[in-house]
Amino acid sequence: MASKDFDLLVAGEINPDLILSDPNLNVGFGQVESLVQDANLTVGGSSAICACGAARLGLRVAIVGVVGDDFFGRFMLDSLRKRGVDVSPVQVDIQQKTGLSVILSRSDDRAILTYTGSMLSLRAEQVSDDWLRRSRHLHVAGYFLQTSLQPGLPGLFRRARALGLTTSLDTNWDPSGEWSGVTGLLPLTNIFQPNENEAKALTGASEVDGAAAQLSQQCDIVAVKLGRRGALACQGSLMVRAPALPVQVADTVGAGDSFNAGFLCGYLNGWPLERSLQLACASGSLSTRLPGGTEAQPTLAEALQYGN
């Protein structure tokens, strides 16, 4: 088989995050002005953060999505290019504005205000067979927010697998609380990457081990993020765990997406399950050292210093 141009094709949302941070942040209405310690405009969106993390780890990465012809769209395309992500498949829609998330971050929590804009516009047919043929693996994040992508996603995964790609999915949280549509996708998914609460919500299980075991019966591999407790992964009857790293956390924006990038890097390099999980935990942990999802993402050499 001829070599592929890209290890990873990411399909999903492309938008910046405006992060306003202060350890004692407390905001209110009534025309009350609150001062913050820091402000950063940075790469946002689960898909884009994962793409940047994978490129930082040395994978050849392209991303497909939709942005507007505006400052935020140009900021995202420039930022992705600088981080080694090929943005050739991205479509610029002059009829839409690029989405934006404003993140109010304090030491123990954060609130997120999102204008969706073009974030929800990507359709399955916009991920062409040509780009699939050039790639080894297809990753989709933010399933429950990608309302235009959802209807065609099973067909997209079937197309990808028929063309020889492996697939991965991170649903993120379902704001509606319905958690529908995922069951039909899992048999078409090689790697499912929920966090603990998402895994429990999808299965109804009270314990994460049980949730992971249930999900692993429907797809090849389940890698579940456990926050400060690290992560666990299931493949068939095998269940492994890996710890998070003890780092000084600036914020946790995008840590799960950097985790996803690390796991995909290990998987695409043919590593065993436990080693891939260790790299994922290192990637997610190290990404929290600076504000935003991409500024502290590690190189592979840096992540490997932590026991992989």
C-alpha cells in the first residue's frame, strides 16, 4: 500500500478561546466590572486543540472544518499552520462568523460562554474521499455540538474504514442530557475517548470500571479520562491504568484533547495499550502548565521523559 500523506485527519470545530483568568474570579451582573489577572486569545475547540497536540508530538496532521472570513477565522488558520497542522481542507464561509468561546477561569473551576457561529457547520460530505485516502486515521470530537455533522457521521466512518482508515471519537458532554446517537457509532469506532462522567452517562453505570467495560464491548478500545486520577483503558478483557503527572496546573482547558492526541500518537505508532495510555496522561497533564489548550503541549521527547 502506498504511504499516506497524513497520519491523522481531524474533523470538527475550529474556533478561538478567549481565556480570562484570576484565581479569585467572581463575576456578576448589574453592570459590575470585575478585574482579572490575565487574558489570552488562544486556539480553542476540541478538534483544533487535539490536532495541535498531535502535530506537536510529531504526527502529520490535517484538519477539516469551517471558519468565517473574519479576524477569528484568520487567527485560527494562522495558529494552526504555525503549529504544523495542514489547514488546506478547511472551508472559509463568507456567510458565517467564526465561533468563539469566552472562558472565565479561576483556580478551582471555570465557566464557558460560547458563540457557536461556524463551529456547527461542518457536514460529513465536506470530508472528501480524497482527504480520507491521504490519511491513516480519522478523529472526530465534540459530537454532541456538531449538529450538522451528526446525521452523516456513521456514513463518514463507514467511508473512512472502507478506505483503510482507523477511527476515533470523543463525544464531549451532551448539553441536552439525552446522550443519543452514540450507540450506533461505536461499532464503527476503533478508539472511543470519553471522560469518566461521559462514560457513566452513556452507560448508566455507577462506577467507571463498569462503564468502560460496557463500552469496550461495542468498540475496539476505550480510553477514559479520570482527571487528577489519570486514566484507564480497555481493550477486550484487558484493562490498564496510568496516573496523571504531578504538575503545577495553570488551567485544565483542553487537557482532555491533549490526552486524546497522546493516545492517538501511541496507537498510530503501534505501541501497546498501557504505553499509549501513559503517553496520553503525560500529554494531558503537561498541557495544563500554561493557560489555554495548546501553549504547553509537549513534544514527544518531552513526554517520554515521564516514564513512557
